[in-house]
Amino acid sequence: MQSNPYQTPAAKVADQAEQFGEVKILSAAGRMGRVRYIGYGVGMTLLMYLVIGLFGLLAGVTDLEFLLVVGMVLGGVGMLVIMVMLTVQRCHDFNMSGWMSLLLIVPVVPLIFWLIPGTQGANRFGNPPPPNSTGAVVLALILPALFVVGILAAIAIPAYVDYQQRAQVMQSQPAQ
């Protein structure tokens, strides 16, 4: 008896959905992708600035200058701890030890954490991170937007000041 080549396969094949790891901000366990790493880093920096600003406001209202120092120390230490945890997770994403996060202290070298892609699929540190949320993408896009705005401001502000100075000189000269 010859089998039909067009018949449905008889093997039981279950669709295996890809497994994702959990997103943990306050943990050194797990993995974190590039976009989420940049986005959370920008978000934590903005949060630190908010904490320092609130302590500065409180220091200004109460005339207690040491509150600003307290806010800066708390914000800085909190930012450092959270960034190290995020960087350890980022190292885990490209299958490296969390000790690589010590590269944060070397100038410019931390950019490697933005550039190296994570390993595909599960590695020794767990399942891959879930797809990026809209919030993480928006936070990550703040940084390039700030670079563009900064470059445009660096070009436009001196040009505008020069224009104002030339206009004042022209106005101060008597008409001929």
C-alpha cells in the first residue's frame, strides 16, 4: 500500500511559543536588551534629577542647604546602584559575567553595552528578554533626540547672537 504524499502528517507537533524572561529593574539576575537598557538608564537619570530637584526645592524653602547635599548623595548612590544592576543584566544578555559591568568606570567604554547585541534564544543566564514596551522605546529615543537638539542649539544660538550683534551695529549707524 502506497501512502499519499499530500496527507496531513500524523506526528504530534505542538507549537512552542518562545519563552521570555522577566523584566527586573531592581535585580542583577536575568537579561536585558539594548533598547530597554538605554531607556531604563535614561529614565533612571531623569528620576535622579527629579529627586535632586525636589531636595533642592526643599532646601531653598527651608534655608537648610544640607538638604541639597543629602538629595545629591541619595540620588547619586541610588543611580549608581540601579545602573550597575541594569548593566549586570545587560552583560548577561550577551552571555558575559556581570563582572564586566566594572567597565562602567572606564570613560567611553560603557558604550559597548549599547552596541553589542544579545545572544539569540536562551543562554546560561536565562531566557531572552521580552519584546520592548512602548515606554522603553520612548525613553530610549529621548537620548538621540537630546543629541540632535543639543547640536542644533550649538549651531543656532551662536548664529542668533551674531545676528543680533550685527543688527544692533546696523541700527546704531546713522542713515546715509
